[in-house]
Amino acid sequence: MNDFFDGFWGYYIATVVLGGIIWCLWLLFSQRKWLVKRTPGVVEDTGHVWDGDLRELNNPVPRWWTYMYVLMCIFGLGYLVLYPGLGAYQGSLGYTSALEVKEDQTKQNEEVKPVYARFASMDIPAIAADPEARVIGQRLFLNNCAQCHGSDARGAVSFPNLAQGDSMYGRTPEAIQTSIAKGRNGVMPPMSATIDAKTAGEIAQYVRSMSGLAHDQIRVIPGKRAYLNNCVACHGVDGKGNKALGAPNLTDDVWLYGSSEATIVHTILNGRNNRMPAQEHVLTPEQIRLLTAWVWGLSGGKDVTASAAMSSDSAK
Ligand code: HEC
Ligand code: HEC
């Protein structure tokens, strides 16, 4: 109920819920004259007749039905005492479905702990080369990452391809682990206030030329000038990007959004705001370590820096 800004909606819901039950009971009570015993064999009718001979009978409600109706109302009230349902009131059992999921997860994580124990003393390249770790890594990926990055990790528009050498934030184990644990938010500001559509088209031609794609040689000249004025702070003079900012390399013909002039112009004029959700609340540190190794191994595992032999402590 913490999405309510004040108490009003809590009371509102409680009133609707209790009002519903009271209304049901009132309805039953107000119709009680139908409950009285009738003379057997005599059937009353309401006096309504249709099509000449269709009569509406007025039979009493069966007793079993009445009892069931009352029992249902009592059940409902009992439920509302035990479980959340009355606005902000949490129920006397303290039950929440989120808590139930959390308990299940904790229990399951305890159960699989021994499986991960073996990898605690291994560094990332060793885990990436371990066949069992690779199977676990791939399963974790299919369950937690494939919905965005694709089951082959090759991504889609706006979801990076993890199975190739280029990367926005870097392919070192640390960079991959940070991407997974903390999430990422790549922001390029919109520039339509300072750059008009014609200039944006020229810049797009220059960007295409940097990746060796077909381009208009005449428009590239003003395009390069405008690029140097507007883009180097993030993408660099050489266009190779900036991993600290997550500004992509524009020279490698690897595209998050696409290489057409229209797509690049759209990026320049409207900016981009792309988010990967942090996984550290969903996955255990051990799982994140195995995923880090798996993703690192995907792109050939070439980007080993001096610190690639990350100790298991830094994953905790
Ligand atoms: C809800 C969609 C979503 C899910 C789920 C998701 N990602 Fe991502 N991921 C993204 C997006 C979007 C980006 C790019 C963020 C940006 O542009 O700054 C990204 C970026 C990354 C990067 C950095 C890529 C680079 O070029 O440096 C890595 C590594 C990564 N994700 C791995 C994973 C792994 C492993 C998982 C599963 C635990 C995962 N992601 C789950 C959407 C997702
Ligand atoms: C403030 C930093 C910043 C500036 C300035 C900036 N960019 Fe970007 N740009 C980024 C970031 C960050 C991304 C990645 C967005 C994402 O993660 O989705 C990006 C993405 C892009 C892309 C998409 C690449 C792809 O793979 O699809 C293109 C193209 C691009 N920028 C071109 C430009 C051009 C041209 C300029 C100058 C007019 C420019 N950027 C200025 C930060 C910047």
C-alpha cells in the first residue's frame, strides 16, 4: 500500500470492500419474507404473465442457499482480518506475496549454494573455461537476460549485442560485472535546439564514413566540422567513444540503433535514454560472477586486463 500518497485511498478501498459485504447481507435480510414456510403444494405467483401462459412463480429461496450465502460473508470477513484486503490494513498474519517470493528465493539460493562453492576460488578466465560453469552461466542468461539481449546474446535494436568484441562500457570482467550488478543508463542529450535537420544529416554522413559505410563525400565535409563542434566531448575526436560515459564507438560498424542516415539523425536530434535494470537485487553475487564469466567468454574473452583475475571477494 506504499503507493498511496495519503490515507484517503486506503479508507476508500476499505469502505468499498466492507460496503459490498454489508450490502449483500442487507439484500438477503430485506428479501427475508421469501424465506417464510409456504403451504406445501401451493405455488404463489407474482401475477406477471407473458405470451398468454408464461407465469412468473414466487418460490422461496432454498434454505441451504441462504446458509451458504451467510457463510460466504463470514468467510469474507475472516479473510479480511487475516490477509491484506482492507485498504492500508496489512492483515493479522502479516502476509504479502512479495515476502512469499523472497522466502522461496532465499530457500532456493541456500539449496544451490554448494553448486557455486567450487567457483569461489577460481578467477574469471578459469570460470569462463569451465564446462559446468558455462552450462550454469548460459541457463542463468536464458532465464534472466535473454528477454532483452536475445537467447543468442546478439541483442536487438537498443539492446546491445554481447557476443562481439565491441562494447559501450567495456569487456573487462569488472565492466561486465558492474553492468550486470548495478545496471546501466546510457543517456545522449537531444540536440535539436542547437543542430538543425540539414546539419544533422551531414553529421550522419560523416558518422557513416567513420565506419567505412557508403557516404556522400560532399556532405561529409561540413558534417565533420559539426561533429568536431558537438560530439567529441563524449564520442571522442577519433569517434572511438568513451567507456566511462557509455558513449559508443562510432567507427566499428557495430550499431545499437542502426546505421541509416535517418536513424543517426533521429539519435542526434532526439537523443537516447537507454536503461538496463540492476540485477544485484535479483541475483546472488555467485550468480553474477558466473554470468560475468559467461558473458566475458562470449566475446572471445580477449579483453583481459591486469585485474581480470578478479578475486572472489570483489564479487561480493
Ligand atoms: C530489461 C532489459 C534488460 C535485461 C533483463 C538485461 N539487460 Fe543488459 N542491457 C540492457 C540495455 C538496454 C543495455 C544498454 C544500456 C545502455 O545503453 O546504457 C544493457 C547493457 C548490458 C551490458 C553492457 C553492454 C556494453 O555494451 O557494454 C551488459 C554486459 C549486459 N547488459 C549484460 C546483461 C546480463 C548478463 C543480463 C542478465 C543478468 C542483462 N544484461 C539483463 C537491457 C537489459
Ligand atoms: C553527452 C554525451 C554525448 C554527446 C555530446 C553525444 N553523444 Fe552520441 N551517444 C552518447 C551515449 C551515452 C550514447 C549511447 C546511448 C545508449 O546507451 O543508448 C550515444 C549514442 C549515439 C549513437 C548511437 C550509436 C549506435 O550504435 O546506434 C550515435 C549515432 C551517436 N551517439 C552520435 C552522436 C553524434 C553525431 C553526436 C554529436 C552531434 C553525439 N552523438 C553527441 C553520448 C553522447
